[in-house]
Amino acid sequence: MTSREQRRQLWAARIADFRASGLTMSAWCAANHCTIDQLKYWLYKAKNLPSSPSSASPTRWVPLMVADPHPQSDAPPSLVVCIGKARIELQTGFDPGLLRDVVRALGEASC
């Protein structure tokens, strides 16, 4: 792999991280030690580069099972997400940023 391809892959990962972070450009750049100009450049490049089917992640469908659509208890509503052997139970008012970080960590662990 050439250094050009490596740089593109690095910035593709950085752009995905920036988009998932919910941070402003300046906050994300400060946290990731790069300039706003670099981020803007690579965002522009990513928008104008043709996406090849080999570089795009394939769509993965996962089964959804509803255990009990009408719970009988007075417990607050929750959502259970199972990824591999991991089981994550979300209550009303959960932190979406924390969930994103946990799912990302689980995805990296399975590679």
C-alpha cells in the first residue's frame, strides 16, 4: 500500500470519527492534534472522491427479536442491544455518546 493510500485511509477513519463525535470542527481538531484547514481539506476530498464498492462497508443486517411487547412490571422502559456476547441495556435518558463509544470498542475488539 502506498503512503498516499495509507493517508487516505487514515483520513477516512478520522472523518468518520469526526462525524460520529458530535463535536465542532475546532473542538475535534484540538482533541486530535490537527488543523481545521486539514479537516476541511479532507472533508472536501472525501465528498468529491468516487466511492468504490470495495472501500465501502457492506450493509450488515442483524436479527431483531421482541421478547415481550407489553412488559408487566412498573420498571422504566428499556432497550436491550446484543452485539456478539455483549448485552447492553439502555434506559430512558441514556447517553448516546457513551453508547457510540461502547459499540465502537466492541466493533474493534471483534476484528
